Amino acid sequence: MSHEPNDASNYRPRFANPAGRISELENMLEFAKQEIENFRDKWVAEKRKAERRQALLGEVFSAFPPIQAREECELLARISREVADE
């Protein structure tokens, strides 16, 4: 004969050491929070890169066509350097 109740909806697991289990769950929660924060930081950094590239491309498209001024050539050189650094 099983010692578990027949009605599974009322079944609550019993832990040998509930305080230890709570501590383990708290550690898991803290780890998850850190992972979320790390992901958020990486996402923000990537978003900023994308925004910077979009701004640079906006400058390029406003400068084209044709390249007639020295400033336009310097702009393209700066964009090339920034893209190469990434």
C-alpha cells in the first residue's frame, strides 16, 4: 500500500531539510537575477552600438551623393575606423 494520498492535487512533497531547500532556492533565485542583469547589460551595450551605427549611417546618407567636400571624406574615414574597431 502506498503512503502517498490518492488525490494528487493535495500532495505536498516533504523535504528532509526544508531550511536547506529554501536556502538552495534562494541561491538559485540570486543566480537567476545575476544572469538577467548580465543579459540586460549586454543587451543595452548592443542597443547603443546599433543606435550609434544608425546615426553614422544617417550622416553618410545625408552626405551622399556625390562626395565633394573634404568634410564628407573625413566623415567616411571616421565611419570606416569606428566600424573596423567593432
